[in-house]
Amino acid sequence: MTMNRNDTLFERAQRTIPAGVNSPVRAFRSVGGTPRFLVRGEGACVWDADGRRYIDYVGSWGPAIVGHAHPDVVRAVQESANHGLSFGAPTEAEVEMAETLVRRLPSLELVRLVSSGTEATMSALRLARGFTGRPKIVKFEGCYHGHGDSLLVKAGSGALTFGQPSSAGVPPAIANQTVVLPYNDLDALDRAFAAGGDEIAAIIVEPIAGNMNLVVPSREWLAALRSTCDRHGAVLIFDEVMTGFRVHPRGVQGLVGITPDLTTLGKVIGGGMPVGAFGGRRDIMEKIAPLGPVYQAGTLSGNPVAVAAGLATLALTEAPGFYETLAAKTRSLVDGLAGAAKRAGATFCANAVGGMFGIYFAPSVPDGYDAIMACDKERFNRFFHAMLDAGVHFAPSAYEAGFVSAAHSDADIATTVAHAEEAFRRLR
């Protein structure tokens, strides 16, 4: 059988890159098959190394909210690059980005730019520990906050046990500083803080989860996180790396009206370039070096080319009606997919918030990690490949949210739904 370019590139990549990829989910290990090596993106579509076009619902895992290669974003990058790629010194663009973030997220009184979402969450946790003088953090099962040691932890044997490392190379002593609780579970939260609240520096949470697929918590539970932190003197960190400016002009915190102490950001604020940020209350942020004793630094932090891409992207999202239109497109997609599944007699449901969506081979929308794990993964894998063969690019995992951009047209969505109905019928 003649190998195509994707096969050839994957074979070549595996000789010099672990598993042939630079981030694990790209390897297609979850769904099987050969990953597509992408060479171009424009609007709502991407093209692979064999010239095949796909309607794209990955969107670089969220940043491409205005579509791929938007002319305004590309122009901003080119103009910035013409003046130099990096200086390791302050630039006016950094100040403009900080001002934009503070204006759009009122919970941010001070903000620091970094180069990735992982760096933002690692720094925010160190800051919370330094501010409170406490060692432990609380995270929730199914939430992903980057690959920092404290965060690569899975649940222990019970709600009150400390977590266990979910990656080799994470010392148990570090994992033991992380308490892992069920997402969206009020009783588990109360028990954990009753047992050791005076040692907990922070709660970190995806206020809408996207890394175990899309899971929307109750507002009551999010409000309980806020009140629990207030009672126990802990820092509430909203990880809005994925949801920030993706689900609402002011993130989840603006959508639900709950104010965190610290917020981590990424993805959309870089418009596809590597930018992250963390910020929040002034009294906490003033503990960061050089103002305070908590050290954090980065050679490429606030890189002018990356910041230019982010500023151009954020400016486009401020157009009147941008978020209303984006949410309507996303809702049209999930309603269309659910309708196609019903007509085909498939067990399937979907959900959406703003420009994010989740698809589930389950009878009802999951509300936590255990419910996500009960979804039919094998059926998802077959659906994924059927859609990929039809020219529709979903995330290659049953445990990842999807993303719609402003560039997706009604025709793109109608085409996707039509292909999905055919795929659902073949899955029966």
C-alpha cells in the first residue's frame, strides 16, 4: 500500500521526537490511526500534508476564536516582527496587553504575562502558597491545569485522602500536598476543609471544565468554592486558560458573577501565539518578585510578536454582538448534532457554553468525572474517524472540549451535521 504524506511524516517524526509528537494527545493514541500533519489554516478550515481540507473544531485547542490566519492578526504579527522578535526588556505592547486584561476582567488588579498556560498556573499556585504560608492545594478530578508537578495528581482512595502521582517523575511528597476532590460535589468540598482547611493555600479549578470534555458545574458549587475560601483564608484560583474570553467577554467569572482571587489565562489572549498570564488581587500580586519574596521570571515573557497577535485577536472579539453570534453558532452546531443523532437512533447528547462545546456518547449530559468516564469511548472513536474521513476535524479524544470560531459559517455547520447523521447511522 502506498503511504501518504501523513504516514511518511509520522514515521519520520517518530525517529527523532518521542511518539512523533510534541504534545501527547496529538499522537492519536486515544483514537488510533495516524495523526494529520497540518500545513495551513484559513478561516474555519485546515489542510493536511496530503492537501485534504477539514472543517476544524479544534482551533489550536481554543485560541483560534476568530478563525485561522485572520488578516488583522497576521498583519499585527508581521508588523511587530519587522521591528524585532524579542528583546528581554519591557515594551509598550506588554503594557497595552496588561491594561486590556485588567479592563476586561475587573478581578485583575495586577497581572503578569508569561509564555504558556502551564507557566501561569504553576506561578499562581506558588504565589498562593507564598501569600498564605500554607503548603497544600485543592484541585478537582478531571481538571487539567498544565503539567506542573503539583497538578499531575489523580484522586486518592477516598475523598479525604491526598492525591497520588499520575505521572512518573512526580515525587509522592509533592503529590501529598495536593488534595483531589470530585468536581461539582459540595459535600466533598465541605469534608476536605473541615479536615484540614488551615493547611490549604488555594483551590484551583476550571470554572467550566474543558479537559475532561465540557462539564458545566452548578453555580451553587462555584459559589461554595468562593465562600469556602473566604471562611478559611484560602486563595480561589480560576483557571481560565481555556474559558477566558472564549465563553463570555469577561470569562466564566463574568458569566456567573463570581470573583476569584487569582485568574490564569492563555490561549485566546495569544491568538495562536504562546502567551499566558496570571493576575488578581493587588495584595496577592504584590508578593511576586521584584515587589515581594515569591520568585517568577521568564526570558520570553511578554514577547512582542506574541502579544501583538493576542491584542489583535482580543480587539476583534470586542466587535458588537461578537459573543452572541459565536454562542448562537455553537448552539446551532450542538443542536444539529443532537438532532442528527436522534434521527439516526444513536445514544448521544451535546452541550455548549459560548464558543465551547462537548459531545458525549451518553444518554444525558455528564456533570462530573465519573459520568464522563461512563461515556461510550469506543463509539466516539469510530465517530471521530468517520468524521475525519468526511473532512471534519474534531479533537482526537473523547475527553476534550471542542471549539467554534467566528469564521464558521452556517454552511460549515450544516455540512458537519449532515456528515454526522451519516456517521451516526453507520454506528448503529
